[in-house]
Amino acid sequence: MAQKGRVGRGLCGLGLVWLLAGVTQAAAADARFTIGSPDVAVADPGVPTPPGKACVVELFNDVTFDDFGTRPYSYAPPTGCGHGHWKKVVLQADFSVTAGRQYDRTATFWLGGVNVYFGTTQEPSAAVSPHWRVERDLTDYSSLLRQPGQGQAIIGNLVNDTYTGVIHGSARLLFYPGGGAADVPDEVYPLGADPVGNTSVLNSGTDQLAKTLTLPRNVVRAYLDVFTQSQGGDEFWYTCVPDQYAAQTFECGGGNFREAQISIDGQPAGVAPVMPWIYTGGIDPYLWRPTPSVQTLNFMPYRVDLTPFAGLLSDGAPHQVALSVAGAHGYFAATAALLVYRDPHAAQVTGHIVRNTLAGQPPIPTIGSTLATDAGGNLSGDITTRLSRQFTIEGYADTSRGRVHSTVSQTVGFDDTQGFLIDASTYDQHTRQLTRVDSVSTQRRGPLVESYTQHVRYPLDLDYRQVVADDGSFSAATTLSQGIDQRTARGLEGVTLYATRLSNQIDAADTLLFDASGAFTGHTGQQNTQHYRFDDTRGSCYEASVSSTGGVLSAYTQGQGCPGGRNHLNAYSRPDGAPDSRQLAPF
């Protein structure tokens, strides 16, 4: 087995080395893209808004990010704009990076300790100074925004003679007033110790982001919005292998199962899947010209239903809500926000957990291997990682409407196969991974049963192949397919009241070329296609596709398959996959 220093490095080494050009993302795909342009082109929708003029509150304007310091700002709610009751609240942010060389950087915005934006930035090139816009629906955080507070923007960025890209950013909140204000949580509580806001680092599966809270005595529903972003040694966690196979496969150890764990007072309370976000410098930066991978610039939180614990959380005692990442191997950046609904007609709610089958089901995957080395020292075979759990958490709360029984039932699964072929001239690793969650939340008051179902899939198919030529030069070819598939439905007495379908799929390919000394000489075969589709049972329909070849836009379509060949989104829809507070009817 020859030249393993070059051929057998695996993805862990290569993806962290190359600082090539990046791409950008617009807020919506209804902009008119230019065929043949290397500029950003995405299929993602923007946040749909109600008709009428928005009240605008600027958070910061044209701030420079050229170091690792924070950028503080003060916030005050808009005056004369719906008296604190809004149909919709949208965060809108614009970024740019000067031409030059720079890593992708993590970007977060905060207010009163609560995260209001989480994403990453673009890698520029000598010829391209990328600029982009992101939007996040913050309607569910309206209670936070009714009070003045302190916030900060954090984009840690190193600028010197080598890394020259300077990041600039501006952000504002758009408030849409009017009748029929949205049903939103009554309180929002940040997890974490920083009163202004920052992520917590989880280096191992035992590390926790924890906050002890004393909540109101009349909680009737509770949700936790969770972000877990892989960085450092965990950036390419989805390609890692169990420690016992790391040396022979030339890959990172620690395995590739990751799952967020939520607990209340040490009792397992829920799980959240970990999305394998790939940044614009990831694996091969040319893959992401001119379209980044799924959610790269604008992460969506995963919402965990903690409503069965409402009675317990209402007892007036302090309770610890904690978040960890099973399998974390250095490191994850994490944050979370607890969203609470209160009983408007009762000062005290009581209740208990009556069943919790998640307790006693530790997240330990089953590992299998068919790896084998032949007489010539060539390695081939698969490593499989499997985990599937079904659990139910049930509790009741005695409210002003009587006893409410709340149940969360979930089936969570992780299926991964890492296929390897390693010989004297070839290193091939093929990752086929699927993270899945099927959940049903119900609330029963007497004979009345409301339900919310959600089916989430994170498919990832990644093939990475290095081949050495006779003259010692070599190529590194990547083909990748990644997506999010999500289905939701709200029902009453078995009748579906509202349902949604979302599919966001990206397919990309490129080959990097190196001479015999390992110097980068160019790339070939770049192509990239993203297709985005959303519809619901109340007439919303959105479809857009973008394709590129050789790093420039080659095709763009929108509205195909929608009535009249046009996109239409209702103002209350959430086509970006953002969590929805209207999972069940307002109390």
C-alpha cells in the first residue's frame, strides 16, 4: 500500500486546507439571475410577509468584522406599530466580503441572550467580493421583542497579510402590524450563561449547555429551539469512523453518529437530529460556486416539544434544562431557546409526567464492518453505523380548561454506511447517510384530541475519490447529494386541518488537480444543481431550481409545477422550514 501520506488522507485533511472562492445566498429565488454569471444563485425562498408597510428597526449598519471581537448593539421595540402585537416579524441581514482570501466564518446575532440568527459566511476569491442577504422568521420571538434589550453580532474573522477578506454586515427587524396578530409564545428564555448571547462549546458527549430556570406557575405548552453546529474536529463528523478503524482508513475517529440530547433535571426529555451542514470551504470549495449547500448561510433550529413537562415546570421550583450532543468529538457550538405558553385564566397549573420511555434508552449505535485487506495490502469493505429508537413521553397538566394530557411519540433513526477502496493508486470513500425523525404530538382535553405530526429526513450521499497518476500527479473527485425532506400536519379528531411538504435538494460535483509535489494546479468538471419545493394544503406553492457549470449559472427556473406556473406563498406559511408555534391550537 503506497503513498498513503497523499492518497489515503481522507476528507478530514483536505477540507480544512483549501481556501478557494466562495458563493453567496440571496433572501429569495424570485430575483432575476443572470445566466453565465458567477455570482450567487440560490433556489431558497424568502420569508413571506403580509401586505402593507413594515415598521423597521435597525440593529446595526455596515459594521466591519475583521477580528474576533463582538459588535454590541442596543434594541428598542418600534413605537406606534401594533402596540407590540404583530402579524409577522422578520430579521433581515445583508453581508459582504471583500475580494481576497478568507475562511468561511460562523455568524451569530443575539438579543438578551437569545439567538436570532445563526449561519456561516462566504469565502471570497481574488476576483469575487460576495454579498448576500438572509432572513429569519422571528414571529415566535415576539415576546422577547416587546422589551428593549442589549444584543451583539459575532463573526470571528482573522485579517492579516494572508487572510485578507474583510466582512461587512447590516441587520434590521421588520415588524408587520395589523389585526389578527399571530399566536406566539408568552415567554422566551435563553439557555446559556451570557446575558447578551453567545454559543457554548460542547467538546464531548458529556459536555452540557445547561440553564436553571424558575418558570411561571401556569405553563401549558413548552418548546425548545435547538442549534448544534459542528466545528473543529467535528466539522466533517459525517465522514468519521469508529476509533478502531481510523488508522487503516486514514479517517478521523470518534465515529459518525451525532444526536442532540435534551434533559430536564437530568431526566431525558427529547432529542434533536444534527444536520450535517457543509460550509463553503468544505471538502472542495469549488463545489459551492455559485450555490452553497443546504442551509449553509442560514441555519434553521430544530424545535423539540417539551409540553408533557408543563405541569412539572409550573411547580415554582427551579428546573435545569440541558442540551448535549451524543458522539461529540471536539467540537459543537450550541445554543437553545425555551418558548413557553401560559394559561391566561389560571395562576397555578399542576401536573406530572406519567410515562417516559426515552429514559433507559441510551444513544448507543450498533457498529458493523466488512473491511478486509487482501494479499497485496489493498483495503476494501464497509463500516455501518445504525441506531433506531422509539419512545413516548406523556404528562398531564390541570389547567383552567381542565386536565390536558400531552403526549410526544417519536421514532428516531440514524443509518450510515462508509464504503472504502484503498490501494496503491486509489483512495475512495463513499458515505451514504440518512438521519430521520418521525414524531407525533397530541393534546387531549376530555374527548377532544389535537395532533401535530412531523417527518424529517436529512439524506447525505458523498463520494470522495483520490487517484494517483503514473507521473505522481493526482486528482481528488467529489460528487455529493444532500437534502432536507420535511412533512408536517396539524389535525383535530383525526381530520387534517393543515399540512406542508418541503424538499430542498442539492447535487454537486468537482475534481481538484494536483502535481506530483502536491501543489494545487486547478479543477475540472464543476457542476451544481439545487431544487427547492414547498407546498401546503391552503394553496401555497413554491418551486425553484438553479444549475451551474464551470462555476457560472447555466439554468434557472421558478414556478414550474405550481398553478399557473407561478409561485405563491401565504403570509403565514413557513417555506424555509422554520419551526411553527401553531403546532397545536392556542390555549
